[in-house]
Amino acid sequence: MNPVLASILRIALVLVFFLCLGLVLFYLYQDKMIFYPQKISQAEVEGISKNFKNVEEISLKAKDGVVLKGWFVKDSTDGRSKILFYFGGNAEEVSYLIEKAPEFKGWSLVLLNYRGYGQSGGKVSERSLYSDALEIYDHFINRKDIKDPKIAVMGRSIGTGVATYLASKRKADAVVLVSPYTSLKDVAKAHYPFLPVGLILKYKFDSIKRAPEIKASGLILVATEDRTIPPRQSYQLAEKWGGKVKIKEFAGADHNSLSGDSGYWAAITAFLDGI
């Protein structure tokens, strides 16, 4: 064999080997790349109960026996119940939103941590996120102290996929999406353009497929400098939305700084006030 051709062949084989190795590692470790469970200590939980009198600690047993834990932050300033279901990011323990409850003027908040997050049991997956979202929704809507409520669903980052799923399966009057994506495959392609991620990605989170089914009014918050979720995906999702949708763009904000923008809470409050 020609020495030059043999060298090219060896290089090609090495490249193929490392490509295959990369694909195997991506498949095996994708859960750790997607989900970053955050915990909360018992002392912190007790501190919440002590410091917030309008907060009810929730332990909800799912159909498969896993216990989900979190809080119901009650707001009784309005005659008719208003309930907002929140689904956080992939590295988000949701108790921090209890202090932010006044920003959701007139809305009671359902804040339950994903499986493996906070003090919730089990292991998180796309399937469990969807089934848990439905069980959480049904549990609260059927409570005797909640009658004919207005319903909002809110998701941030990976939680927008859960919020979109829930809004496509249950009644919602409003949907708030912070840094939403079209699908997890599209996000992965944006970060790993040279890998066939569509073949090895276990999770779909196909929000754009569900968007046309949702007739609730939507608010989409976009950070122009987001390097995690490409902003164009948020706009593409808005184009497919089945109901009225408003887009609020935050110039100069990135994925993690968006909620710290001075207009962030004002945009959410103004939108919910109109529901």
C-alpha cells in the first residue's frame, strides 16, 4: 500500500474511533449533562415553614410511589382562585421562588421539585416529568379549597418543555415560557453540530410539535445573548403557538441573568394581570 494512503487510512481510523467513543460517552452520560439535581436541607425546609405563614408544605405521592415535595404558596387577595404551576430549569431547586411570590400578584404558586431535586424522591426523566406534571395539576385542581380557578403554567429553560406538555394536555388560561426551545434535539444540534445527536439522544422535549395544540395566551421571554438556548428557537416556537402570544425581548441578558433584568418581573406581572 502507498505509504501516504496508509497514513491517511490510519488517521481516518483514529478519527472514527474517537468519534464512536464520543458518541458512546454522550449516550451514557447525557442524563448528567442534561439534569443537575439541587438539594435542600431539612433545616432550610423548617426555616421556610417558620418564616412564611402563607406557605403549605406539600408531599405528593405519585402513582408509582415516589414522593414529590415542595410548597403551595397561597395568595388570597383575589376573590377567584388563581393558580400558577411552575416548572424550573435543569439546575433549579424551586424554594427560592417563595420569596418572589409577591411578584405574582394575586396568584397562588404550586412549587414542587422534580424527582431527585430538593427533597423529592426518585430519579428525573422526561417521562417522569410529564406524568408528575399531570398528577400535580390534577391534585391541586381537585382540592376542595380551590374552586373554578384561573390557571397559569410557567416554565423556565428545560421546564418550558414540561410547561408546554402540560398546557397541551390540561386546561390553562395562560402560559409563561422563559428561554423556551423548539426541542431538545435542536438544542443539542446547536451545541454539537458535528454529532448525530438525533440518533443517540434519549429525550425529545418536543415543544414545537405541541405548540399548535395550545390555545392559551402565551408570554415568551427571550434573552438576546442566551448561549444555552438559541434565541431563534424561542421565536420559532412562538410562530407555531396555537393561541395569542407575546414576545418580550431582553437586550444584553443571557440565559442566567435574564431573571435579574429590571423588566423581567414587570413583564410577567403585566401579562398575568391581563388574564
